[in-house]
Amino acid sequence: MKIAVIGGGVVGLSATVELARRGVDVVCYEPGPPMGERSAGDTRIFRLAHAYPDMVELAARSRRLFAGWSERAGEPLIDNVGTVVSGDMAADWASAMAMSGADHQVVDPGSSLLRLPATDFAGPALIDPAGGIIRVDRVRAFLTAAAAPHIRQASVDTIQEIKGARVRVTAGESVNDFDAALICAGAATSGLAAGAGIETPSALEHHVRFSFPLRVDTPLQCWITDGTYQHVAAPGTWSIGADVDPALVTWDGGREAAEQASLDVVTAYVARELPGVEPRAVGRLYCTHNPDLSDGLQFVRRGQVLAVHGENLFKFAPLLGDWLAEACVDGSTPGDAGPGRV
């Protein structure tokens, strides 16, 4: 078989590597550096904790596959520091973990089991001991090396089905036919999928996470609150992304205004809530975000073209690579998971 993968983010590279392992002739189209947009940066949060039991179970499967990746990479790809979820959602997420049989604990703020840059916050707190920090830098090096022979640096213009159950991919002056195509192109997915007759969410907004110096030097857990996600980025720095008033981060409002509004919100939060962090931003990571998507996995197929979309997909990358490679080969469609699942 000959299969095209459109998008060289972590999902596209994972699928490319798995297709190559199955002996498929695969080409991964990526116009920029691999994992350079929504998969950018050096770290991400891994967690089993989710609002839905099926998502918890899928995260556990992905965690095991990450262990296999680590073995092949020759170094750990997840730092096992644990993840804490606090606030109104903690009880529901704990219930989902209990239903799936995942190890967890629920404690009050101030518990000796918590290692966070603040002790006074809205409880309860859910501790996910299998959580931690995904080393994006190491994942990028591992996947890029494995997928390198299959990456074509080109921007895809159109994807269309042609006679004989084939798919034609046009990238500039290059036109190639494939047995199947997978679209996992981040912000570009909606436009490319629409050209192939597939509808996916298209709204975009700006999102930025910021890094601040830590005032503490003890190992800290990752932390998800009502409205923020936080974790150690580079040594000695604490990375924070926050929910910001959608009116301040609209696509039409422009990136510069959105970044400034986000910085103001996050810096004020640090000064008000995190005594263990200096309210002085020393780094930032920008990406596009789809406000209509939530924490789930969605798959749409038309003929020989399959598209995947969702938010927070990095932690599922090894599982998605396996699923998508199989689906591309046998023409199936993976089942959705999380919100909007069927």
C-alpha cells in the first residue's frame, strides 16, 4: 500500500512511524519543522485523570505504549512526578478514575502528599500518581529520527478521491496518487478535510502558555485547576496556561493583542495565587486552539480519506499512531472517545 499522512505533528509522525513498521510505503507531508506548531515546546502534562472513564482507560493504554517508546528511544519520555487535579472538577474526575480502576487519591489542600507552588486553593485535590511531564524534546527526537525517510517538506494544497478508490494529493507542482490518506494537520485540518468532503470544526483562537521563575527547588507535581494547567518546564521554571475570556483571544483580534491579554491574566493569577512562583514571565509558547473542541478524540472518514481532530492529543500519541495506522490499512474508522463520542 501507499499512504499519505498530511501533517507532521506528534500524531502525524506517530502514524507515519507505525505505518512504516507495518511495511507500508508512507509519505508524511509537513511544510515546516516536524512537531513545530501544536506539538511545539519541550514539555506537556501526561495524565490518566479525565472526566470520562473511557478516556482514563485510553490514557492508561497510551501510558504503556509510551513505555515501549522509551525503551526504543533509550531514555524515559515521561518524568514520573504525578499530576494533581483540583477544584470543582476533581470529584467527577476521581469518580471516572474509580470506575476505570485507575490508581488515585483524593486529599485536602495542605496534604503532605501534595507538592505544588501553593498550599491554599479550592479543594479537594485528586492525585494521579501515573501522571507526569512528557518530555516533548525527547519525543520529537525519537519520532523525527524514526520518520525521517518518509517526511516530505511540502505544503499540501488539495486532497481528492479519484477513480479506482485512490486519493490524489497535490502539493505545489507535485501531484501523487495514494491508496489512502490521513489528515492530522492541526489548524489546517478543517480546510484540507473540507476539500475531501469531510466536515471538521474550523474555529480558531490564539493560545499562549507562559513560564515563570520558581521560588522553590523541590520536585513539583503537574497541576490542573479550574481554568489553568501548570507544570515544570525547564529546570527552575513553572509553565502556566490559562483559560482567558474568549473575547480577548479571538482569531480576528490578532495574535499580538491575544498574547498581551493572556500575559496579563496569567501574571495576575501568579501574583495572587502562587507564592512559590515569581510573577515575571521569562518565556512563552504560542499555538492555535479550537474553542469548539474539548478533551476527546474524534475521527471522520469519507471513502479512503480519514481525518482526526481534538484537543490535548499529545498524551494519546502512541495509541493514536497505532489506531490510525491500522485504520489506514484496513479502511476502518476508530471509535470516538470522550465528549461527543458515538
